[in-house]
Amino acid sequence: MFGGKMITREKLEYAARNYNGDKYSEEFYTYHLGVLQNAQDISESVSRAVEYLFLWKLGKVRSRKTPSSSQLKFSDSKGHRYYSIPTTETHDKVIKKAIEKGKLEIAIAFRNGAVTYDEVKSYASNLTSSTIVLPAFYVHVWHPVEYPILDKKVWKVFLDQRGKPVSLYTKPTSWSDFEAYTSFFRKLVDDTGLDWRTVDRGLWVLGDRLKVRMNSQRVKPLQGNKFTSLDYDNREEKLNCVPIPLGLMNRACDAVGQKVNKVPFKHRGIMITHELIRITIELLSAEPTKTLLQNCRNDVRERTPDGLDKRIKESLNTDLRTANIISDVLEQAGIVEVIHVINPRTGRTVKGTRLLEEWDWQYCL
């Protein structure tokens, strides 16, 4: 197994203590779960709770205000307000479907036992055909104890514990996958005696660590090239930027204009231009993992370590530090996500930028 020893109670408890509660507020999540568990009929508070839970699942809820964020109608027990950052158009459509009156009626009936799991999952499937994660989450929020949260991280842990091959791209794809993971999850709860939420948080952290270990073992820097790519599976691969289709480029600029500001505009000291947006997306798409270390430096390109910042400098013939700023802008627009990755040279965790799958035109090539 890639992950090593079998999962124990102690291992889960320790991992759960390292759960990212800043990005995924526990109080925000449990409060809105409670709204759904106690709802007697469909109301504005029920629709809002479903919407907010999806925003939470998508990592769009923040405890601090940003220039592009919107204030949510929730404050925690300490009086702190919460905000949401923009989602993609695709995720907006999923949320709108999730709060349709007909779906909410079926969901409440499912919670009450009047509709079976097999019946409700056909309604949940209608949310999106691109992933099983969000339909499974819809089932979860109405029966959280019985049906766990599914995502790529915990799915990798499940497969690893079963001795199955796991890669960076491994993800669940079907209701059968969700059901297999659910059986595994319930057994862990029974075997460890831990509550379901501790098990869920622990598996999420273990999945994150598994991904980090996979990255650190698979990713090695190439030396001696003006443009260095990352070597996956010990293969030399040249950086090969395929031009972004015009329609997708227009969509990206429209997304930035709607969620942040109309392009071009000045942001934190640099100009966000069509060219900067184009180059950044093309550089990320050219990577096998669609991810680059940011490695930002206030320095000339020759003294900037390989990563997104240096490659932008080379592409635009500039020495300005831009990778962190354009990454934040594109994240607000729902085009990339800023993540933490292992720097293969130092072994340290640093910021990286990953192109979201729906914006990668080469994904389908």
C-alpha cells in the first residue's frame, strides 16, 4: 500500500486534529446540517442551508472579507461573519438545481424515510453528470450519519487501504464507488468507536497527506533548461503550450470581469491583462498535473526558481513578480485553485496553482 499501515483509531484521531478548520469551518457546516435535520417544510432557511453547504463543500466559504466576496447570512457563536467567494458557472447551476422545490421535497421525504436511497440518488444524479462527488454530497446533507462525504482525497485512501493502484488522477466516478466507500466508512466507524465526523475529518487529512507523498515521490525537477518542466515517472517532457481556444479565452476574461473586475485592470500593483491571463492558463494546461509551484520572487527572471512566476516572466519578457497575484485573481474567477504542494527540491510545503479541470481544453484531447 502507498499509504503504509492500516488505519487505526489513534491514526484517525491524530489526523482529524489537523483538519483545515479555517477553510472548512466546522461550526458553519454543522449549523446548516442542523437546519436541514430540523426542517419541517420547505422554507427560505432550508434553501439557504443547502446553498451554503454546497459553497462550504466547494471551499468557497471564508471567515474574512475579500474584494470579490459576498457576505453570507450567518454568524458563528462568537459573532464572526462569513463570506463566500465566487463559484464557477457550472457550480452555480448545480446549486440552483439543488434548491429546486421538487428536489427539496424529495430530499425531505428521504430524510424522513418516505423515499429510499435508490430513489433519491436518481434525483441527485440530475445535479450534474460530470462528477459523482456533488450528487453524493446532496445525499449526505440529508442523511449525514449514514452517508459520508465523498471526494478524491478520501477515495484515494479507500483504494490504498484495499491495496488498489492509486494515482494523482484517481477519483470516484459512480454511485457504485460511493456505495463501496460508504461501506468502508461505516466499518471504520464501527471498528474504531469514533463518531462519524471524526472519521470523516481524519480520512480527509490522510488523503491530503497521501497526495502530498505521491507528489513528492513522483515529481522531480529537470536541470539545465531555460524552461524546465517537471519530470513525472522519470520522463523528460518539454514544455509545450497549446494555444487556448478563442472561445475559452473569451469565457475566462468574462469570468474575471464578472467576479473581479473588467479586463484590463490594475490589481495589487500589476496590470491584469488579456495576455497575462492567456499565458498563465496556457502554462498550467501544459503541465501533466495542471499544477505549477508559484515560486514568486521580487527579482529578475535569472534568479527566480523554476515555477509559474519564472515562466510568466520568460513568456512576457518581464521581471515583475506576478504569479501570486494572477493566481489569486483567477481563483476568484473560478478558473484555478491555489493549493499547497511539496517543493521537490526542498521538501517543504509551498503554494502552487492548479488549473481546474473544466478550464483545461487539453483534458479532452
